[in-house]
Amino acid sequence: MAGIGGLWLRTAQGTAEDLAQQVMGEGSDRAQQQLADYLANAERINQLNAGAIAAGDLSSADPNALTRRFWQQRFLFNSGCGSAIFWADLQGEFVGLGFQRVRDRWEIGRSGAATGGVFFSFAPNAQGNATTLLNRLDPYDPRLRPWCQRAVQTQAPVWSPVFEDWSQRDLKIAHSHPIDNDAGELIGIVGVDCLFSNLSGFLAQQSLAESGAVVVMERSGELIATSTGQAVLGPDQQRLTLWDLDIPLVQTAAEPLRSRLVEGSPITQPQQWVMRAGGRRYFVQVTPFRRRGIDWLIVATLPEAVVMAPIDRSLGITTGLSVVALGGAIAVGVGATRWLVQPVVRVSAASHRIAAGQLDQTVARS
């Protein structure tokens, strides 16, 4: 019985790495799919708005018509990526609706000929029409923004490069969808912003983040989002990299990943490895994440102790049962021995008495 416990221990230790690979693989697959679903929200909104404008059901020349529609769509951000919806054309006109975190409110933004090229911010009413002028901000030309330039370049729905939100001082990306007229000429672009701070909150809800850490980064190492709440911008608004994070769980993967990115071949498939740090073992998985315009890496780390915990509990139960079983076997063996030996003892005693002259001996039946 004791040997069974030892065998189980050796088997459990040998299984830990296989189990970790399974947990990491399934967790990373879920994170990848959920991240895709999260970003798809922006793509769906753009598809709807582009279709409405192209069909003539929504006038891009009517700013209030645009913001009324955007106002109705703002609830879609509750379950997916998005912080602003907007329209821009090649003459520099811009109309958008965005949520301003600092002021905790929705605001309508406009720039173009009517504003002298300056970004005006308005309060929306209950229907989504612009009312009170809230702010006159800096000059703003949508044609110079990364999302507009990439959409013009690709002539297809696409995600922008990472850029800084000029009003909220946060990193973000935008999905933009170009719209052509009947002659195939580009007339404008609809888009949706996704702030990275929102993406970090989304990552924190993933199952792997409960006991480990999940980081989304560009192949350069520059951070997109973290499940740990770590900022992706430094004090001077410079972008931070994976190697800037002072998080033990993340640091276990940082240096090995740097060497793989710099010296090795491009990571095109999920990769797993085991790291040691501070006398402990950590499991690491890196998974590529791609969409049109996006080429990121999802880095997940998990301590071995988390994987071993259920195995250790099972081992404790098995050891306890082994002890009970061993004790039971000993008790049964002792009882059986007594039952078998007792008749022999009686016969032996009777023989000794007969030899002593006591001839009237009987032996009781067992």
C-alpha cells in the first residue's frame, strides 16, 4: 500500500507538466477567441454604419443624423471593444461620439469647415443631438490620423497602428471602414476607437489571469494591455515594453522571450516552455494573435504551484486511504491468524495434559 502512494507521487509529478500544457493551451485559446470576439464588436458597428451610408439610409452630410445613430449604438460598448464612433471624409470633416472617462460623460466631437478646423466638443441631448458647446480644443484634421491613413492605403476595413488618444492621453487602436460611392470612389470612413485601458480590464476577467498573468504586446515588446493592471505608458507618456514590467510572473517570461524574438525565427504558432525563477517553476505560453492590421502576441504565465495544487490534494487523499487500507489489512491479518492458530493451541494443551496422565481430555470445536 505504501508503494502505491509513492508510485502516485512519481506519476503526479510527471503529469504536472502535461497538465500545465493542457491548462495553458486551453486558457490561451479561450483568451485568443474572446479577444477576437471583443474586437469584433467594433468591426460589426462599422459594417452596419458603412452599409447604412452606402445604401442612402444614413446621410453623412447631416451631423445630427450621424450622432443620433451613434447615440443608439453606444450600448454596444457594454460587451465589446469601443470608446468612440465616428465619421470622416476626405475634405477633413469629422463627426464623432465618444465617452470621456475623466469627465465621466458622453460628448459629441466635430471639426471641419464649420469649426475652422478646430475640434469642438458638445453635450448630447436625450436623442443624441449636439446641444451646449463644452470645449474648443486644438486643430484637428482626421486625414492626418493613423486610422484614416491606413484605411485610405488599404481601401478595405482595417485596424490602425497603435496611437495615442490626443484628448485622453491613453493608447488605443481604431477600426476603420472605408466607404465608396457608386463609381468606386472613396467618399469617407466610419470608425470605432478601442482604448487599451478598456482592453486591460477585459484581460483581467480571463480565467488564466486568476492565478497567473496575461499580457498582450506587439512583436517589438511594446505593451498593448496587461491583466495585472500595470500601466502601458510611462510617466512621460512613453510606451512601456514587456521588459519594463516589474511583475515576477511576467519577468519569468520576459528575457527568454526577448531572445526568441531577437535571435529566433518569428513566432507563428503557439509555443510553450518551462522557466525557473527564485527556486520555482513557471509555465509560459506565447500565442500569435492576428487580424487585418493587427499582429500581436498573447503571453500567459502560470506558476507550477497552481497546477500542482489539485494533484497535491489528490495525493493527500490517496496517502490517507493507503494508511487506512494498510491498517485494515494488518487488523484483518491479526484476526485471521488468531482464528487459525487457536485450534492448534487447544490441541497442543490437551496433548500435554494427556501426557501428564489426564486421559479424559476433550478439545472444543472451533
